[in-house]
Amino acid sequence: MIRKFTKIGFLVSLLSLLSFTSCHKVEVFENDPYGNFDALWTILDERYCFFEYKEIDWEQVRIKYRKKLTMKMTSEELFSVCGDMLMELKDGHVNLSAAHDVSRYWDWLYGSPENYQERLIDEYYLNFDYRYTSGIKYKILPQNVGYMYYGSFSSTIGEGNLDQILAYLSTSTGLIIDVRSNGGGSLSNVETLVSRFINQETLVGYISHKTGPGHQDFSELYPIKYSPSNRIRYQKPVVVLANRGTYSAANNFVSVMKELPQVVVMGDITGGGSGLPFSSELPNGWSIRFSASPIYDASRQHTEFGVAPTEGYKMDMDLEQAEQGHDTILDRAIAYLTGSE
């Protein structure tokens, strides 16, 4: 079960990351620009999990950015160089945190259509009248289609709350689960939600962890399986709506739901973000968070760069129609579930 695996998984990853440090010489870095830079580069070199997949020449990256260092540079200048170096990883889970700033990579989102307007849905589809619990907006639309919007997997889903939601939506002919612009959160909430849509133990993916400092030093792939809930489960067709803002745990949710036979995913490719994060610290006290353990889908494929919609259902919102109060992605989901598309 992923909940059990999630709790143990971080410990397994932590132990694996710590264990291989005893197998090779541990370097000590000075608390100066060069020492902090080298510490950061080395931490990623030994523990980051996507170098091979992304075909990144990390040694060349080191050479490129170390040339920009000086012993007299300010803390802000050093942070800028380090942040630029981390951008080479193209990973939204990589963040360098200092007292004055946090580095972040947003290119996975920028340049893509938003494909979601909260106010449009609240006003024209929900009429500002909906139920709300556990971070989930829900309502039965006039077409007798259930609608759930879950904005963040950081919002804990209570089992009792989910019982109430699904009992209320049980008379609908189909259900739309909207996770557009959901930036992620806890994987345990992914399992809680998915368990209401499966009727048997289901393989939902695999996980691996680093076993040594080499870029290819990984464990075997361990299967992740979800068990069905013994509470209320939804048995009718489901459409999941996603966009580029669907990231991290939400990306994982879409990956899992897409494999279920009664589910169609519509909208844009998700933002990705499939590595379980791990944190470490530099000599000057800055902390670095990065992807340390890759999660794969049920077909053993990476989803770091996103999960595509179901074939034939990739689409963007029509912005002219949006000005008239129509979310064309949501409209198509309604048409699909009512058999009128």
C-alpha cells in the first residue's frame, strides 16, 4: 500500500542515502564561496536521481558555473550562481533555501496555456453554490454529472468527509475530478482518493532509491500497490481534468487514475515532478531540496516530465468561449459523461 510505503519509503530513501556515504570518502567543505558551491554540486552529484534520464553532463555544469566564483563575492552573488546551476536540472522539486531567498524552477509551467479559470467555474458552473470539505469543492451539475475540484494534495482528505462527498455524488451518471493547477502535496492523499475508485489490489507504479554515489547506482524497482477502500466507492465513469499546473503528487494521481478502465484524462499534459524529495545542508546553513528517489508509472515509465491525457482528449481551453462563460475542457467532460459529445 502506498500509504505504508510512503511513510517507510522516505525512511528507506534516507537510509539508502546515508548508507552509501560510509562506502566512500566523505569530503569536508570550507564555509566559503568555493566550499559551499562544491558541497552543493557534490550533494547533487551523488544523490540526485535524474541525471541519466535527463542526459545532463553534471561535470560540465560544474565547470561552467564554478568559473563564476570569487572569494570576495557576496552571499547574494553566490546564491545567484548556485541557483543558475540548479536550473540546469529542469526540476521543480529542486530548491536552494537561504535566509533571503529560495531558488525555484518554473519553466515546466511558463509558456503553457493556463487551461483553468477558477472564477469561471465558480460563477458559471457552480453558481457560487457548492459544498466544500477536506479541500474539495463538489456539486452535482444540472446535467446530473458530479463535479469535484481538489486544489491541493496538501489538504488532508478525511475518510468520513470522503464518505459524505461520494454518498452525495452517488446519484450522478458520472464524475469529473478536476485537479487542474493542483501543485501537489502528500502521496497518502493520493492513495486515499484512488482507493475509492478501485475494487481490487492494483499495481499503480514503482519506486527506486539510490544505493551509491554513481549516477546509475539505483536499487531494483519496488512495486507500489493500492488496496480498495472498504468504505463507499464510486463505480461509474470518471473524467480527470489536468493541466500543466498539475504537479508532483497531483501528477502521480493522474498517472494512477489514467490506468483505470473507467477513467479518461482530459486537458493538457501534466507538469510532471515524479521524484520523491530529500533535503541536505551546505556549510553556510543553506538547505537544498532535490529529487532523490524516482517514481515510475505502472508501465515502468518515468513521469518526471508529465503525464499525457488519454489519447484523443488533449485540448486547451478556448479563451473566446471562456469570455462567454464556457470552460471548453469541462464542457467536453460533461458531454463525454452524458453521451452527447
